[in-house]
Amino acid sequence: MSDVALNVLPVFALILIGWVLVRTGYLREELGEGLGEFVFRVAVPLLLFRTIAEADFAGEAPWRIWVAYFGAVAVTWTIAHLVATLGFKRDRRIGVLAGVSSAFANTVFIGLPLVSRIVGDEGLVAISVLLSVHLPVMMIAGTVLMERAERKEGTREPQSFAALLLGIGKSLLRNPLVIGLAVGALFHAGGVPLTGPVKVVVDQLAAMAAPAALVSIGMALNKYKVGGNAGIALAMTSLKLLVLPGSVYVACRLLGLSPEWTAAMVLTSSVPTGVNAWLLANHFGVGHALASSTITMTTALGVFTVSFWAWLLG
């Protein structure tokens, strides 16, 4: 258990440090936003680029990662939707947001550093394979389902499905993570080696991704508070931290993923809810309190549940 603590606690300690820096007024919250921009636009894309460019897939089939992870996402999302709409008597829009809050892990800012520290390079390859489709799948699913829910509730004039997909497609093409993965795939396919000064610079910037990401997410936590949705948020927190990684673990075992890839997927799914839940709520103007409360609760309790999953995985 001491080895687990040695690997997990530093991850959440850096998040706590970021939160304290802003909470005490030592640093301005705006600096955290700037640091987050650097992580999202520079450091993490270069880390993903390097990982894919130098990856050794060792005969593993990437499709098994996608089936295992998104199969578990579908199970968790469905349960969350039913809990919100039938258990808490909320409308369909909150049901969709509940699904997003329980199934959208913070893969970039917390998942990557955690997997890198505990699993190592093989884990980074696995999470990079997941990230190549994670954002498109989750954002398309969340947006399409929210549009459908609004049509059912009659709260807004829905846009056409083609226009919806076109807007999402344009956004993804400009996404730095997608660009980093795509360029890395080109280097890998072409057998182009990373050498000399270029590799040194890429390595140095990529090494900044993990600590900077964790501090920046801590600095951003100050704006996510627990509102009047504590009951439903606690339910979503339980689904996010326990049911999703548990489902991923079962799926990975059934599909025969290697221990390293299984560990990477379970740990990735076990991290707190990502800010994308709040962004979706903000875009559609509904469920801000639920998304904010779930992000805060999963981050506060995540240190215990992530430690449990890390211990279970050995």
C-alpha cells in the first residue's frame, strides 16, 4: 500500500498545491487559465506526438481498447441517465448531463500524469490510443443526445444533424490534441525517428505536461463549487469513481488486454470528472450546478478511489 501512496498521492498533492495557490491569493486564478492553455495547446500535444511517434504496439489491437472503454462508458452513462430521470425526477437534459458527468474522465490533465507515473511508457501508448478517439466520441455523443433531449423537452429550436456534425468536425480539426496525435501517427507510419536537438526540445516540453497539468487543474477548482445538487452529484460521483472503472476492468479482462493496457484504462477511467462536463452544461445553458458539484466531489474523493484501483491492479 505504501507503493500505491507513493505513486498516487503526489498526483493529488500537485492538484492541492494549485488550489491552495489560488485560494490563498498567492497567485491569480487567471494565471491558472494561462497555464492550462499552455498544457492543452503545447505540452500535452507534444507528449502525445512523441508517444505515438515512438510507440511499440507489440501486437496489441487498438480496437480492443476502444471497445472495452466505451462499452463501460455506455453502461455507466445509461445508469446515470436513469438515476437522474427516474430516481431524482429530473428532465432529459439533466439526464444527459448526468451521463456526461459520470462517464467523461479528465483523461488529459489527470489521466495522463497518473498513467505515466504508475504504468510507464506502455501505459502512455494505451492512453494515447484512447485519446485518439475519446474526445470526438464523447463530445459527439453528449452534443447529439443533448440536442435530442432539447427537442423532446421543447426548450430550444434544434439545429440540423448535418450542421451539428459539421460544427463538431471543425472544432476537432483545430484541436491541438487531435493534431498532435495525427502528426505522431504520420511519423510512426513513416518510420521517421526523433533525434538530435529536436528530440531534446520535444522531450523537455513533454516532461512539463504532467506537473503543469495537475497544478493548473488545481488552480481551476476554485470556480467549481458544490451547489444545491449534492444528492444527485454524489450519485454521479459514485458512478464515476466506482462503476465506470469497475466496468472498464471487467471489459478489459474479457477482451484479454495486457496487464499494462488494462491498468492504463482502469486508472484513466478512475480519475475525476473532466471540465468538459461543465463546458457542455455552459454551452446548452443547463445543469451548471450538477457538473460543477460532480467535478469538485470526484476530485476531493478521487485520491481514495484512485488509490484503491491502483492497489487492486497491483
